[in-house]
Amino acid sequence: MYATVNPATGELVESFDAATDADVEAALSGVAGSFAAWSGRPLAERAAIVHRVADLFEERADELAAIITLEMGKRLEESRGEIDIVAAIFRYYADNGATFLADQELTIEGGRALVQKRPIGAVLGIMPWNYPYYQVARFAAPNLVLGNTIVLKHAPSCPRTALAIARVMADAGVPEDVYVNLLATNEQVATMIDDPRIQGVSLTGSERAGAAVAARAGQNLKKVVLELGGSDPMIVLDSADIAATAREAAASRMGNMGQACNAPKRMIVLADLYDDFVAGLVAAMGELVPGDPTDPATTLAPLSSLAAADRLVDQLERAVAQGATVHTGGGRVDRPGAFVEPTVLTDVAPGTDAYREELFGPVAIVFRAGSEEEAVALANDTPFGLGSSVFSTDLERAQRVADRIDAGMVYLNMAGGSQPDLPFGGTKRSGIGRELGPVGMDEFANHRVLRIPAS
């Protein structure tokens, strides 16, 4: 089940045994048993250890980047960039934890009250392959500072990454039973969600996985945080340089080879700019050069797996069969590995599969809008609601349109992105809850009320 396969070649590098049921029991016993001691340590001590985690990510950046480039195909430059934001996330929570966890005083009738944020116990994280360090950091950093203990189940295609994170944690001084990496099966995940020693579950992944985890957690009355798919709109209202805007759209869409939940996937362009935008987008996509992701000259890396490439090409073929127009790309790159051609689609009609599905890879869909109203309607006509963006030389106009978009995040004159101090999450089928920013520490906290009578 757990294996490192190089997506640039399709070569099996190493396989790993999944956890046994005894391993699962040991993990649950460990995180439950260590909770009192970990949460009882002074916050400053927990923060210092988390600070050391950040330091080690920076010190081991080259080694850690090489692992995820091998396992999921990310270009080495992007892998190093992921390490940078991971270190920043751990440092952000270490530096700001005391502020975020400070008691909040309420003025109430008949006395005073404090809202106190306290840890809840052991929590389970189920993490994906597309940002193998970053997604773990978003979950682990705030919970470690808060005082929760963690069982981490990583994606089956990222076992070396999972083990490398566990080594960083241990070397930074996180106690052995406070952060436990487990190469668990889906059945064992279900067992852990059922177990009363687990108090909450966080999953980043597909809608199907999110629905399954949420159903299981709901049966057990447990809190969930779900960061799921996205089909983010990018509305272009006007532009002083439409070719430059198209290049920015291409760069944003192609980050991580298009395997980002919050990348702009549906580009909605007002009619007077549409033709020039499509031409610029096609030109930018056509410049990408496939190759070894460890080679600095490579600008088109493979997808995460051969299966992922096959799924995406199947989606493209169905889109064409249902009337879509391909302006560039549309198939596999003629070389070994999980390479898919950068693709631009238009004429994707309501009611077709591609209109509703998330295309997780190097594919951009462009829509023509006749007005602001039509652009907003297209943006909101999706089962997803993760991120979105609005481009205009008039910021007031951009914000007016942004205020009508139904999504968890809206960016003005920039597409997508993430930073430690900015909450991340969506609405509708894109998930439940938030990560990052001050609210990222609240999701698995007990907001305990202490009522104090008037003297």
C-alpha cells in the first residue's frame, strides 16, 4: 500500500509495510497517555520545541526537498519553496501561540467571564500527497503549540516524506508519543476515528474521502476539519496589459503542475478581453518544457502518478466528446512518466462533466462573460467554494465584484496563494473549518468558559 514511485519514470523505488493492528493500538495508547504531560508543559516550552522544528526544516531543506521531488514529482525549485513556507508556519505558531491562546474576557450581566482556549486531547491528521510537508505543517504546528497530541496518517505515495517529518519532530525534541507517524490502512483509519481516545480528525483530500471521514466522525460525535477540492474562478474585468495578466494566470494555474486545490482553474474573462487572454494563455502554456524535475531547465514536471495522469486525460477526452474546444495540449506527453500536456479548454458548457468537476493538473478552462453579472454567476455556478480571484485596474470595482463571490477566500489582482498568517479554507463542497492564521489554532481547542461572580 505504501510505496515510493518516481512519477518522472514510473519506477518503483521502495515499498513499505503498512501498520499492523498492534501498531495502531500502540499509537493510540501512546498519544492518549502522553497528552496530560504534553499539555501540562508550559506553553513556552512547547513553543520552543516547535521553533526548533522550524529550524530543522530550514537546516535540512535540500534533503527534504529531494524527497518530495522523488515521491510526487514536484520541480526541485518548488520543493524548496515548500520547505520555506513550512518553516514559516511552524515559526508563526511558535511565536504567536501565547497571544492566540490568551484568555478572552467577556463583560456579562452579573459578573465577569473568561473564554479559555484549552487542548482537547489526541487528534488524527489524514494528509495528502500534493504538498506533503505544507499540509502536515498546517495541522501539526498549531496543535502542538496548543498542547494536543497527534497521530499522522500520510498519503500512501509519500512514505519517505512521512518518515522524514517524524525524524524532524523527534530530533527537535517532540516526545515520541506526542507526534506518531502511522502508515495506516483505510480500515485502520476508520478504527481510529471510532476510538474514544481520538478527539478530532483533520483531513485534506478528495470529496469522497472527506465525506467518508465526516460520516464516520459524525457517528462518533467528533469534530472534523476538511480541506477538500476546488474549482476556483479567476475573473478578469479589465487589464492594462492583458498578455501579462494571461501569463500570471498561466503561472498560477501551473504551480505544482496544476495540483493545487486553490489554483485558478476556471478563468472568466469579459468579452472584450477574451480573445487576447486566450491567445496569451495558450502562448504561455506552450512555452513549458517537460523534463526531469531535478533539472533546473525543466518547467513541466510530471503529475504525482501514472494513475493521476490517466484520470486527467480521461477527463479531457470526455470534455472534448461533450463539446469542449482544445486550444493546446489535451493528452499525454510522449515520454516515460506521468507527464500531461498543458491544456487550455474553451466552450465547456453547463451540464457537461468538465463544467462541474475539478481538473487536478495542468488544465485551464476559459469562459467568456458578457458582463460583471454574468461573470459572478459563472464564478458561483460550481459545487466548490474554496478560493477565487478578481483582476481589475480599479480596486473598488474588483472589491465590489469580490463581495458577491461565494468562496472561502477572494484575492484581488493575485491568484491563489497561502501564507501562515492568513486563514485558509472554503465553503460548499470545498470543506469545513479553517487552517492557518489565528483561527487555525481554534479548530481543535476547547473554548472553555470560566464564569466569575460579581464581588
